[in-house]
Amino acid sequence: MPARRSLGNLSAVGAGFLFWAAVCAVDLTAAEASFMPAEVRRRTAAYESAGKVFREQGQDAAVVVEFARTCFDRAEALPEGPAKSSVAEEGIAACRSAMERSPANAALHYYLGMNLGQLAQTRTFGALKLVRQMEVAWSTARTLDETLDHAGPDRSLGILFAECPRPPLSIGSREKARRHLARAVELDPIHPENRLHFAEQLVRWGNREAARQQLSALDELLPAAKTRLVGPDWDAAWLSWENRLRLLRERLSSRR
């Protein structure tokens, strides 16, 4: 199952799911690739197929999880606006309804948070309330299964704490962001999304040497990742990762 580029960029990860983040984002996030027409079609077809099954078997938690996942994927490929909001809200409603029956299902909490993140991209000041809901959803998912989606709960929390303004405006915290991003790398060191997010934030925080160490480790592990993460579901992710790697290397090789 492909990693969900949570907030921002979770791709990063595009980082501007809040208007504050959009204002403050540095050019590292510009590496996020736009979705090619074939990828948009793939995500749309998956969303429609999962939606059909969901309407027929919506009492099955696994069916709801798959539908919520495709809602996130579909919303991620849509521009900000009513269509993006509508798809994200479908995923949110599906997760919340199923959580009443299956409160210990980690994936339901996780994809609730992911779809809340997509909805937050369409809001300005109203995103603050959604941010707190995202924190609760991912924290719960982490407690239930921290390995889900290649350490997705920690990865998402790390990005959330890194991108949000600090108190009293919001929940931003460099200490928490560092802890969660480091934990994601620890849980799944081969997954490129984890090290890329961590390295991108380290550059933002001015710790270029630590960022270089993350990239060096990633370079060694990329061959293994390329054998593990294969198929059409991963094509867009690899395009994004390669672009972000290029931009990071350029930044780290420059003097600024």
C-alpha cells in the first residue's frame, strides 16, 4: 500500500495545508510533483470502485478503510475547492461512522486524520480546529498500530508539529516534530518518505549535517526500497521522491 503523502507536501509531506504554512513554506516543498493525467485517472477509478463496494458493504471495517484511503488519494489529486472538500468529507464521514463499531481499528483513525488534512487544505482560519482533530486521530492510530502505512502515524504527526505555528496560535513544536520524524525513520528506515521528511525538516531547522546523514543513509537503502515499492500505485510517489531528493541535494551542496 503506497505511503500517503500526508500533509503537505505530509510531502511533506507539499507543506501548505494551513495558510500559515503556505506563507512560510520554503522551496523544498516545491519539489512535489503535479499529478499526471494517468495518475489522476487511476486514483479516480480506484475511488469509484471502492465507493461502489462501500455502498454495498459499508458495515465491513476493511471496506471502509479502503474507501477512506481512496478518498484521500482522490482528494490529494484535486485542486483546492468544493470537489476536494466533498471527497475528503466523504472519507471523514465514513471513518467516523465505522469507528462507532470498530473504535480500535487503527487504520480508521489514521485515514480520518489523512482526510481531515485534505479538508484543511481548503480552509484558512477554520483549519485550526481540524488540526487538533488530526492530532487526536493520528495519536490514536499510533497507539493502536505505530507501524501502519510505513510508520504513517508518526510521520504525519511529525509533519503536523513541524508545519503548524507554535502556541498560542496552534500546536507547532520542533521538539515533537523531531521526535516523531525520528521515530518514523526508526520504525521503517527503508521507506523513502520517512527519511525525506526528516531531512527536509532538518534543513529548515539549519541542521545541514544531520540532513546529509539522512540522505546518505537513504542512498544506501534506495536499492532495497526500489525492489519493495513497485507497481503503478508507487509511480507517483517515486516521481515525487526523486524530485525532492534532487532539490535537497542542490540545497545541501549550496552555501545558503
